Amino acid sequence: MMAETEEIYWGVDCGSSEIKVVALDRDGVILLKRKQKTLFPLQDHVYHALSGEVGDFSPFAGASGTDIKAGHKIIATGYGRKYISFAHDALTEIKAHFIGVEHQLDLTEAYSIIDIGGQDSKIIAVDHSKVDQFIINRKCAAGTGAYIEELGHRLEVPLGDMTALAGNNDKELSLNSFCTVFSGQEVIKTLMNGERIENIIYALYSSVVKRVMEMTAITTDTVVFSGGVLRYHPKLMAMFTETLTEANPRMKTMLAPNAQYSGAIGAAIFGQKE
């Protein structure tokens, strides 16, 4: 009897900062996760992220070329989803993050998803397991991962050190400008005036919270944080929780499992169900 062809569903989230890849089996179990920096030509680096290193599990039939194994399906999402010619299909980041969170969490109540990406921020309202409404900030870098990364670079502070530093603030300083360029100038001027770097990073986080919370009113009692920025900046996530709870004492917040891979997981699940 011929062996049954394995069914593997690959989700690739082509973000502006990183490419995230997951592979799921037919039951939706995560078989692997990979990520690498987004570089160009984009399709070449997506191919490498899917292929891994020599001998790694891959959707491709040969050592080179883009022929895909029987039973394997690739779905793309994210900033660069339209530029992956070998993907079987693509879906929006909104739909991908929604499906990824729904797959991982058994939430019966209405909830909102806050995702801070490299180039945009998203708030997605979910009711009865469907996207009710959403809003995306794409007008400027304020409130995004790029904003945090750029100001961290100006301060010469590694991203991994920012949470601990912000947690040691002794003043609730604020940045008056949301613009990355003007905020950078403001940060330099504030440093020259002798302000502690801990207070400046706290102010940076505060400005991100303020910018995202100004996007729309959150009317649900549950918020799920998704994406890599909130995964790697727990102090920022705690500040979001504090702000949300002040506005709504019934508020419950949580970080999605595999938060950085939510979009890729959603893409793979989409491929499984199509």
C-alpha cells in the first residue's frame, strides 16, 4: 500500500524587520519555528528562512529551486506577502494575527488584539470568533517597533536592556513629540540636560502606549498582546496593562502564546482550512 502523503502547512510572516516561519501538521501542531532578519532580495531570504540550513526540514523538493513537495502548502502574510511568487496564497496581517490568536487561545468572550509591528500598529476587535473591526496606524513610525529601535539606537542602548532600564525610572518623564526625527532631537537635548537614561526609556515606552491608545477606544474587557515587540519588551506590555486597567477595572490582559509567530501561525492555519 502506498504511504499517505504527509500534509504540512507553512506560514511565513514577511515583516519589515524579521521573517518568521512556522510549520504545522494536519492537526495544527507546531513542528518548527524559525526567524531571521528581513533582508533583500526579499524572496531569496524568505526562501532561506523556509529552507533553513542544509539538512533542515523544508517544504522544497530539491537542494535548490522552488519546487514544493507534495502535501506541503505555503501561505504568506505580512509586509512582503505579495512578493513571494512560490507561495500558494496570501492573507492580510489582520486576518493572520486574528487566526493565529484564535488557534492558540480558547476565548469565548469578545476581546481585542494589540499588535505592535516594525512599521505599524494594529488594534483588532474580535466578537463571536470573528473580526468585528480593526484599525492600523501606518501614517508614521510613532508607536511602532521602528520608533523604539531608532530611539534605542540614538541612546546606544541594546533593545534587550530597555525593559530593565525603564523599570528603574524615578520620574514619569514624557516625550512631547511623536515623530521619530523630532523625538530623537528631544532625547538628545534631554540627555544634555542631565536626565537619567532610565527616565528617558520610560518616556519612550509611555509615548508608544499613548500613541497606540489614541488610535481607537477599546471596548472589550479582554486584550491579547501579539507580536514580537510586546513579547520582548515586557515593561512596555505592563505599561499597556496599567493604562487599560485604569480605564476599565474589569480589564484582563494576556500575551498570546508564541506571540512573535502569531501571524505565521495564522497563515499556516488559513492554508490548512482552505
